[in-house]
Amino acid sequence: MTFGKLKLRDDEVGPLNAAAEGERKTTKEVSLGISLKNPRSFAGITGFNVDGTTNVMDIGIHVEKAVEDGAIVQFSARGPTRVNSLEAVVIAYEETGFQNV
């Protein structure tokens, strides 16, 4: 089991603050140090923190896809949400099939 941490700040949050209506998205890759190409492995979001400048925050975060040694995480925002910074913690686990007998 391993953890990875992502931070979006400054220019990286720009796509989430675009003037367009509807959902706005951006992605970022996190290195996790294990192979997520194993069919018995998984990655997920264990927590996040967001700092913004509006009364209502409509934020989405999910693991979009696995890559060789990490994952690509997608961040999204809707409505009047304006993001200053965003952090997420990703957990990954790889089942190797070995048993300690």
C-alpha cells in the first residue's frame, strides 16, 4: 500500500476558474511507486482540501485512469466555484498473490 499527494495552485487551477458555464476540468498525474496495471490493484481518493473564494464550492475529484507507476487524477468545478488551491491524497494497493504462510 502506498500514498501519493497532489497539489494544484496558481496556474494549475486556472482551468477550474474559467468563465465557461458547466463543468470545468483539469488533470494531474501522481506517482505512487507501484504498478497499477495489475488487475488486482486499485487507487482511490482518501481525502482532499480546497481553498476558494465563493460561498458554495462544487468540486469533484476522481481517479481517471491508472498509468504504469501511478494514476491520473481529474479535478472538476461547477457553477460559481473559484479555486485558489486544491490538494488530494491518493491511496494505491497492489495485490501480488503472495501469501505469508
